[in-house]
Amino acid sequence: MASTTEETTITSFDNHDVVEQQHYAYAMELATLSAMPMTLQTAFELGVFEILSKAGNGAELSSTEITANITTTNPEASLMIDRMLRLLASHAIMGCSLASDEDGNVKRLYSLTSVSKYYVRNEDGVSLDPLLTLLQDKVLLHTWSELKNAVIEGGGTTFTRAYGGIHAFEYLGKDSRFNQVFNIAMMNHSTMPIKKILKVYKGFAKIKQLVDVGGGLGITLQLITSMYPYIKGINYDLPHVIRDAPPYPGVEHVGGDMFEKIPNGDAVFMKVGLVLFVLFSCNHFCFFLCCF
């Protein structure tokens, strides 16, 4: 029979081994972490989230059932999608449960979670998918290869280094495809928080003319003026941005550079424009802005 001292030593060793295994597993997870956002993006492109949403609240579908709603000629598509969704489920992005079919074969059933529901278009027709698409776009992914050189050598951000000294906002004016990807992402990303803000913030009530600096396609002013129709909104952004902006009642789209002049108004609304300027000027690398 082992002594108390021996039992304590064995238990201590086992606990230490478990902790080491957890650390190793986490280190491996970090090493392969790039697979997760790319898989998430592919799931969106395949329409997986929309398929589960259309199946009804709380629906659980197998990869075979999901694949049946996707146009594909690949006989291995169901297996590949199952592997993708298993990865997303391991990050709590998808729900996953086991069930047995009539022959007793075990299959995995997938469902939306409180996280993945943000990748399904809501009642306003927006979601986080366009933002995900932007961050996984080849234009931005290419800039990460310059991160080390930007730190060691300085002389610009990763974006300017990757694209021959061209600033991100200047590049948007040269690449119509990426400009559209960026604008749609910002429109979707703005809608959700602004609607929440308008539910609790009443500071717009006394404003007659509001200028949104860096307002993109104008969705923020559209939301504000729809609640306060007497407000005249001026959506101010770079010319190549507002040229794609749709017309909104009570909103005027004006092109220009905020570092040269800003239209007059009772109040100026800025979401991230000044933050972007500070980050660019200080050469900080923060979130995806380091790409710019």
C-alpha cells in the first residue's frame, strides 16, 4: 500500500502533467489559429448560417442536411463541411450534439448559438459577415507579411509598406472592388451599435443640423434622421466613398477631406475617423487597424 507521502507526490505529479498538457494544447491552438477565421469565412460564403436560420429557431441539422441546400458537385462536400463545423463548434461558434439514425449510426447535429446568430442577417438586413469578409480579404491579409519589417525598420504602416507607400484610404479610391467590400462592411458594422445607442441616448433631440464626419455610405445619419426627421444630416466623407452612397431623406452627401475642412453644423458626429488618424500617425498596431 502506498504511503500518504507517495500518494501526495503522485497526485501532485498528475496535476502538474494535466496543467502542462493544457498549456501545450493552447499553444497548439494558437499555432493553428488562422484556420478558424478562414473556416468561419468559408461557412458564411457557403451560406451555412443562413441555412440553419431558415430551418427554424433551435434547428439542428447534420452536415448532410446542410450540404443538401448547397449547390456542389463534390461528393466529399458533406464530410468537409462536417470537419469545418466541428472546428467552429470547438470555439463555441456552432452548437453540436450527437444523435443516432435509424441504423444506429451516430451523427453530429449543428445549430446556431448566441455567437453565430450575429453572422445571420437580422431584421435590418445586416450582420457581422461583411466585416469578417473585409478582414479576410486578400488585400488586408497581404499586409500582415510586413508587420515584422514595420516594427524593425519603421517608416510606415504595414499597409503602406505592402502597397508601395499608398495609404489605405487612398488605395480604396483605386480599387473599386475592395472599396465596395470596405463600405458594405462599415455599413453593416455601424448599424447594429447605432441602433442600440439610439435606444438610450437622447442627445440628438435638440440638434437641427448634424454632420457625420467619415460617415461612409450614410447609414448612421439615416438611422438618426429616421428617428429625428427634423434633423438635416450632412454625410461627409472622401469623394470615392460617397459616390456609392444611396440617397436618404434628409441626408446630403458631401465629399471632402476632414483635415482640410468640415461642413458647419450644430454638432459633429465621429465614430472612428479621429481614432484612425491617431493610430496611423503614431504607427500603433491595434486590432485590424494595423493593416492600414
